[in-house]
Amino acid sequence: MKTPNKIKLANTPTPIFEFNISDDIKDNTALYIKRDDYTGVELSGNKVRKLEFSIAEGLESEADVFITCGGIQSNHCRATASAAASLGKASHLLLRGDSVCDQGDGNLFLDKLFGAQISYITAEEYKNDRANIMKEIKAEYEKNGLKAYIIPEGASNGIGSFGYFDAYKEILEQESVLGIEFNMICVTEGSGGTYAGLYMANEVLQGNKKIVGFNIYDGEADVKSGIIEIINEACEIADYKEPINFDSINIINDYAGEGYGISGPEVFEYIKYLAKRTGIVFDPVYTGKMLFGLNKEIKNNDYFKGNILFIHTGGIFGVFPQKEMF
Ligand SMILES: *Cc1c(COP(=O)(O)O)cnc(C)c1O
């Protein structure tokens, strides 16, 4: 298997700690947290691991501008804007302008500080036409003699997913240092690249762990086919010819609620509880929504037992635009 080139952007390896979220956790179960929110301050979260590969490919193509897209409070767009600035490159963000909350706060504010060019589009345009719009923006830059490189939503494609293939290898190394074997890894599932990278690594390296994704995007979405597509693309890049078994893909749709970025009062209460109990901040879009679900699953579902590793994928800047909801 050949792994693609990457550049160093993230502050890794990220530490793993015990994570005590409840007084009445089952006897046969221990929960751990991997702090991928420590990958950087401005770069905080999971996106930078994927960007290490995407941006490396962009630099190889001599890009001057990195074009990408996301929600108005996209963590991925903010990480891309910061990474581009740190490399002396430009960024152009296509943002879906449908936020329910203060749009000038959080990630969007930081995007502007990093000097990103921003184009706003409607939810409808985003859903149906974002790939074409990014191509048009790229063509505009090229008319002006600048090379541009397009990163898809969340950097969730074949190349980006190697970020979490590598993170999986990092976890294996940490297991031997810590003397703990994790039988399950739980992550938030959004655009799918994080899950896809972990799943592919687990299959290729035969790590024999359960990889569980909590969908926070859309309870009805066919998440699995998107994940398979990303993994197939990654296999092609890696020239990996062995068949991958997709039967163990496990996505829980029960906690997506009303959709992306929308959480009920129970999630906000749970984030407050966790902040007081653990001193760690979780966000209402991704990790807080997911942990509300993971806690329930651990309590009620015997599938969730043993040494469970939860990956904190970041999102702290997504807390501020929703502060009134707390
Ligand atoms: C993007 C994101 C995720 C989801 O990762 P995907 O690779 O898009 O599935 C989870 N948590 C946070 C904080 C994110 O920003």
C-alpha cells in the first residue's frame, strides 16, 4: 500500500485520557477520550488531519488559492483558512448562509481574520450545485493567472481520509504505550471522512475494533454509501487491491435530531453538565450532540462495553454562535 504525501500542520500525537462522564458507568466498561481538539488552537479539531493530505496535494499542484465549502460556522473552512494563511496562500470559502444564530461570531469571525475570501450561497445552491460553483471560482482565479485547488466539504474524499487512517495508526501506538486495548472507537459522523479513514485502517491493519459513527447531520441520510465511496477512492490512491469488507460499518442515526446544527434543550443541558463535570467544552453541532447519544447507548445497549475510545473532534468555536441557547 502506498500512502500519499502529507505536510505537517497538526499538533500530533494527541493525548488519550480516561473520561469519566457518569457515576454509574457499567462495571465492564471504561471510557477514554482522545483530544483531537488539541491538534492546534486555530487548527483545532479533526479537519486539520485531513488537510495535511489535501493541502500537500494542493501544494504539489502549485496552488496559490485553496477553495473549499461548508456551513456558515464550518470548522473545516476555518481550519482551511488558517492553514492557508500559515503557508502564505489564499483561501476562498463557499459558505451556506442558513445559520439560525449569530453569523458574525465563532468560526466565521475567524475566517475573516485569516483573510479568507468568502462567497455566500443558499442552502439549495449548496445542496445541488456547490461542486460546480467551486469549479467556476477556480476558473475565475485561473483567468487571473492564479492556480487554485478545490477541497470538498470536510476534506472528506479519498485523499483527506488518510488523515484518520494515520490517526488510527497513532491510536495503535498509544495502546502499546498505555497498556490498554480499545475494542471500540466512537466518532461523530458528518461528511464521513473521519469515519472512513478509521474504518479503512481497521480493515487494512486488522485492528479488530468496532468503529461506531454517530450521525449528527440527517437521520434519514444514506451515510453508508458515502463512506464506501470515500474508502474506494482511498484504496485507489493507495493502490490497495485487497477487497474491503463493508459489513461492519456501524452508523447510529438516532441522535441526529432535527438536522445539522440544530440541537434540542437536552443536548445543551448535557453540554453544561459535561463542562462542569469534566472541564472540557463540547459543541452543540457535533461532539455534544454525539456524547448525549453515546452516554445513552452505554447505559442501555450492551453492544457498548469494554474499553471505548471517544475521539473529541473539536468544534469549540461552534459553541459561541449558539451561546444564547445555553
Ligand atoms: C467535521 C466535524 C466532524 C465530523 O467529521 P467528518 O469527517 O465530516 O465526518 C466531527 N466533529 C467536528 C467538531 C467537526 O468539525
